[in-house]
Amino acid sequence: MAPTDLVASDLVYRDYVGQSYLITYNPTHQWFYLPQMQPSEALLFKCFDSAIDGRARFPAHTAFDDPTSPPDAPARESIELRTLVFYPT
């Protein structure tokens, strides 16, 4: 993603104000959909990297209603786990 694809957005809570990014449309973006994941499978992606040397710093990710899903399909579930990893410089 180009830096111009990112739009800073405030996350306003009762006792805290944080910031996140929204993503603007860009026809060069590539999105991946994993429709057949099984409960025994996991998807791992890096949420942030402080390095600014050109490597991926954070991924855009989203959710959507799948119009091809049967009406009686069980709802998908996910668990979010955040881990911090520090490397010596």
C-alpha cells in the first residue's frame, strides 16, 4: 500500500483517544479471501512493525458478509491474540 492509501482516524472512547488508519480504494491493492478455513487452521499476520526501511509495517484487513454463504451456515468465529516481539538493534 502506498502511504497515500492510509487515512488517520481517531478512536474515541470515554476515557481514551487513540488512532487507527482507514484504507482508501486503490486498484493496485491485492486482497485474499480464505473461504474454506477449518477450525484446526490459523491465520497469522503482523499487526505492526516499527521499522521504516520499506518492509510491511501493518496489514489492511477487513470482514464482509459473504453472499454465497448458505442462510443456515454457522457463523464464523475468530480469536484475536496480540503478542509483542522485541529484537535487539
